[in-house]
Amino acid sequence: MFIDADECGLSKDNCAENTATCTNTEGSFTCICNDGYSGDGLTCQDVDECTVDTDNCAENTATCTNTVGSFTCICNDGYYGDGMTCQGLFELHVDECASNTDNCAENTATCTNTVGSFTCICNDGYYGDGMTCQVILIDVDECAADTDNCVENTATCTNTVGSFTCICNDGYSGDGMNCQDTDECASSTDNCAENTATCNNTVGSFTCSCNDGYSGDGMTCEDVDECAVDTDNCAEKTATCTNTVGSFKCICNDGYSGDGMTCQGLIELRLIFFLMDVDVTIEVLNQWFLTFFRPAPPFKNYRAPAPPSTSYCKECNKDNEGERNVDECASSTDNCAENTATCTNTVGSFTCICNDGYYGDGMTCQDDVA
């Protein structure tokens, strides 16, 4: 007795896997491609139902999309349904124009509702695709024709379709028809270097100038070392220039006295007395120097005493009354500071000078801790 073998059930067929169906027959089997596929059953390829027009999507109102072994139907915009049957949104009373969900050019185009959609048409006097419409009529450029009313020189005219706008230029404020200068310095809207530059307002703008003692473009200012660039006015050779932030100072050298711009020395003073036919000792000369030519003494241990008598002469050795000169230092009738000052006799008087390490007027001397 002959028993038929089921090749399909025993998976001994050679049908295309997943894309074909095996059917057992007496003594054999058959292979048939599944729906959505074509071939001899042993080899099956996907059929594009959308291309060969074998789909059942709603015509004109749905879109067919091929898938592996099948296809899908989706209703177009403005329609709803399962893809095989699609109905227009108008049936749901959706009016894109009335609901303002259209994208027609505002004011220059007209929206017209259609079944499931809408159309945009440019209005008379305009052209375009309805979403963008431009004026057909020739626009008059008021700015070019100089028929605008923008304020001259201080505002900018910009032509628009059928009109124009006026905007005040930088450095001015107003409505464009009237523009006033903006004081950037007063309103602190300038970019001048803070503390080291001066802002000067100009018509429509401003300028920045570095202050004396500084150099730069006004936005950035750096300290000028007047001493190094030799722009100071300190006394040459007899004073020392010291740079400071934004300026400098002049100090007379040791042995000289003055304001730093003019410095005089002891030798110069002796020459003055010589020309005046006055004979004085170096000690008296030094006291005069300290008293009249310098606010602070040239040496730390000196302080200006009262000026000495001016009634000295070359020929006499007597006081103002013609009497014999008294040595106040030797007779201890001076008032010099005891132990801390030295008394020096002069014709008709005496001088007191603080010793090294002390300073004062000679009558009172204090320890120079500096």
C-alpha cells in the first residue's frame, strides 16, 4: 500500500519562506506566492499595489503607500476616514478661511474655502501665489523723491509699500520728524575710559579725550611717565622727578631748596650775600637758606630757626650799639637746646643748630627717629 508524504507538513518543501504557501498534493506539493507577492512560489517578490493600481484606496481623496506584501491608505489633508473611504472636512463644517487657519497673505489676498481645503488668490492690484502677494502698481519712493517729512540730516527715511518711515539716526532721539541730540556724556552711554578720560558731547555723537597725564584713544588711557619721557618741568640737575598716577612731582635735591621747578643752593645764596656786600659765616648762611628758601630743610637734622640779625659788616666786630661782641655760647647765655644742639657765636649774636640725629629750631631739638 502506498502512503503519501506531506512535504509541507514535514517542511521538506522548497517554497519561498514567509512569502509563499505550500500545498500538499498526492506524491508532491505546490508553491503559490502569497497575496501582495508575485513569482513561481519558490521565489516571490513584493507587488507594489499602488503602482499597478490594484489597491482599494479612495480615489483622489486618499494616498496609497506600498508596504512589504501589502499597502496602506491614508486620507489626504482636508479629509477623514479609513483610507478606503474618505469624507471632506466640510462635512464637519470646518472652514479654514472662517476659522483663520489658512496661510493666505494677510490683507493682500482672499481665502476661499473648498471641499477639504481652501484656496488663496491675490487681491486686485497684487500678484503672487496667494501666500505671498506683491503690489502690481508702481510704488512711489518718497525718500528718493524727497517728498518725505523726515527731519533732514538727523533722521533716515525708509521707503515702504505705499508709504515711508522716519527713524532718528544714532546719537539722536525723537519720532523721526523731530530729532534732538542725545547727550551721551550726561546719560553715561559713552564708552570713554572711566576716571582717566573726559567725554565731550558733540552734535549727534561724542568724543573721548584722555586727561592730562594719560595717553590713549580716550576709550583706553594709560598713565604717562612724564619723568621718563622728559615732559616734566622739574629743575634740571638740581631736582628729582617722581612719576605719580596721572601726574608727577618735583623735589629739590639735598643741598638745594625751592618748589622743585626752581631750586637754589647754598653757593648761590652766598653769592647773593657777597654781591650785597654782606659777610656771613657758613652757619648763618645755612640758617638763612633753611628759613627763606625751603619749607623743609635740606638735611633731616635741621629745622628753620628765626632769621639772624642782618646788621653785620666786614669791618666791625661789635654789636649794633658798637660795643664789644659778647660770646653768648662761651658765657652760656644762649638758649640753645642743652646736649642736643650746638651754639655758634656770631658777630652780635649766635646761632643754634640741632646735632646729628636731632631736628628742630635749635632751641628745641627732637630725636630724628626717621
